[in-house]
Amino acid sequence: MANLVETTLAASAAEDAAAPVQPAVVDRGSFLKAGAATAAAAALSPLLGGAAAQAAAPSVRVADKVQLSYWTGWTGYEFDELQKLIDKFNAAHPAINVKMTTVAGQYEKVLTAIAAGNPPDVVSAVWEHQLASIADRGGLLPLDAYAKNAGYKAEDFAPAIWRMAHYKGKLWGLATTFDSQFIIYRKDIFRKVGLDPAKPPQTLAELTHAIDVTTAVDKKGNLTRLGYDPGDLYWWGLVFGGSFYDEKNHKVTANDPKIVAALDWMGQLAKKVNYNKVSSFSSGFGQYLSPDNAFFVGKLAMDTVGEWFVAIAKRYAPNLDYGCFPAPPPPGGRTNTTNFDGSIFTIPAGVKHPDASWEFIKYICSPATSYAFCKAINNVSPFPAVSSKPEFSKNECFRLGIKLLNGPNSFGPVQMPVFSQYIDELTKAVSFVKHGQKSAKQALDDVTKTVQHQLDLQMRR
């Protein structure tokens, strides 16, 4: 799709170049997606599969005027920016009218609507970790024929993102923005405790030392500043070099020794500071999207974020002296590892006007629209040709996000139909270990057993 990328970017270059870059009020996936749809996933009946999900080679011609209902997870400023793009689509497509509705915080509504046979025409309130699960239950239309007709090709996407969008050999959705994870740090705090602010941690040992020296307590032993609280075991398990799933044999491997080592490290950090005190301390953090953000006010020396944080810092703490670095691995781990996330544009099974739905997805997930939207809300595009534009590389942390997303150690979700449940179980395991209720090995043995049982049940349906 090199020609597709070049053509669509060139067609809108003048207009997009004139559009101002504004800071976004960000509704981040890391806060919204954790466990939001696990229970509702079971409602998707296997009866939705079969013929309903097997689209013949479709025509993209829309003969009659149609009204499309589009459900999104974006809110606030991002919603407003997306509405501007939808208005452009509606103006350019008189035969189609798209009406957008946000379902932020109510993501179970998506699965319920699909299962009930009354879905919206387009949904992007589907997280990357839910895609295989919904597709496996027959809730989505495959997009392969549409995408082929439109000229989309694998080589024009970040490789990990293109792999993520596929399950069982079929393409189930496309995206227009993505996020990648890394760590930010307060340079002034590093300087204050004797760390070199120009040299962030390169190894796990250096990170552990930085956490120790930047964590501060008062005379009563109560926390006044937390160095860092790693919590995403899926990310850190990959950083440690672990593997969560044997896809060939359909075996859950949460108790991979390297993942156990990652969780044990988290447990050791928690034990040093008495994690009950950490929970109490963090309960007093100010609103994330505000000047009272714990990182902005110095209650956190380091935090896990993505490239979108650049816009938040610019808006709420424009003079903040901070830097960023990839997660430092232990010996034998993976360097420059990121775990990306994003909203996927999909067509639910059973919609009345799939051709019209595709016309909208083709527009919103085109390189030109991705360029405009990513520039407006400070996200990374799934198209490397878009992200390579100079305007996306002015900030060092945004450059890092792009580098990690397009690198060899960029990971999306495991391609399995119970991955949402898997993430929920990993989150529970982290809590058990940090609070001293289970050893890392016991907790991950339990995760492996529980998720394997869920997977076996799903595969027998």
C-alpha cells in the first residue's frame, strides 16, 4: 500500500498541515479496558458464527442512502476531534450519514448488542485484546475482501499491529491510532537523590536501585514519594523474556519461569515498602488529567505511560522537567519492549449495510485520516509512513513511542479467544503477590490452570 499511503497523504497534506495541534484530554485504554468486558464476553452466543460471519467477496458500492450508527470509546477532546473527521466524511458521502455515540465506561453494551442481534453498524469500542474473543464467537464480519479491494497491504502497517488485527487467518478490524508503553521519570528528583538525570536506567538492576533511592518516607515511615510501582505483568513478563501462550499446542504458559521471575521482582519491590502503605498512599493521588496528577506534583518519581502523555504534560505541567526510557530488562530479557494498545474499528455481524460500514472504516482508517487524528490527539499511527513525518518526532518521548511500536519487541495481545479473562487473572495474581497472599509461582500456577480451563471450554464450543 505504498501507493495508497502516498496518495492519501498527498491528497490531504495542505489541509492537514494547516490544522493546529492541540493538547488532548485523553481517555486512556489502560484505565478503561482492565476487565471491562470479561463477564459480558460470555454473552456472545456461538450461534452468531457460521454464515453470519462469512462474508462473500463484497462490493463497496453503496446504492442507497443509509444511516450508520457508530459506537466509540473516545470522549472529551478526542471525541470532538473525531467528530470533525466524521463531519468531513458525511459531507463527502451524501449517500451515508454516520452518527457517533460514546460508550466509554459502558463497554459491556457492545457485546450485549452484538449478542442480541442489534449491533451498531461500526464499533471502535473494541480493544485489541478483545478482538479474537469476539471474532471467535462469530460477532464480527471479516474484512479481508474489503481491505484487498481497497489496496491495504501488510507491509504498510507496523508489523505487530497487522498481526494483532488477524485471528485464524482472517482480518477482523483496522485502527487509526495506537499507543505504546514506556517509563517516564522526573529529572529533578533524579538529580536530588544523586542519580544522573541524563542517564536513565538501562538494566533492571539500575531500575531497582532508582526505585529504592527515589522512594521517600517521613519520620513515621509513611510514604511521601513512591519511586515506581510496576503493575502490568503482561508487559513486564515480556520484558523478562517470557512467553504467555504456546499457540501451536493451545497451552497457557503464565507460569513460564521468566514470567514468574517478573512477578517475583514486583513482589520484592512491594515488600520493601509494605504494599498496604502503597495502596493508602496512592488513594490520595489527585485526578490524572489535571495539574494534581501524582507525577506532576512529585508523589511519583517514575510512571508507566505512552506517547499520549506528551499532550497531558504540555497541557497541565508545561514546565515539567521529565524524560523517558524503555523498560530495562534483566540479563536474558528483551530490550526495547513495548505492549501496545488501541481501539479497533470493526463491523459487527448482522449489520444491515456492511458496504456502507466499510466505506466509513476505509475513510477513518486511511493514512490521511490517521495522520490528521494522530496529530490532533498525540497518538502514534499504525502506518509507519505516517509516523515518520517530522511533526511526529519533535518530542523525545513521542519519538521513543514510535520507535518501540515499530520495533521487533512490540507486542499486542496473545491471539486467543479468552485473552481478556487472561489479563484479569494476571491482574489478580499481581495483587495477591504484592499483598503477600501468594508466592509468584503459586499465583501464576493458579492463573495457568484457570485460563487453560477457560480456553479449553471455549475451544470445545
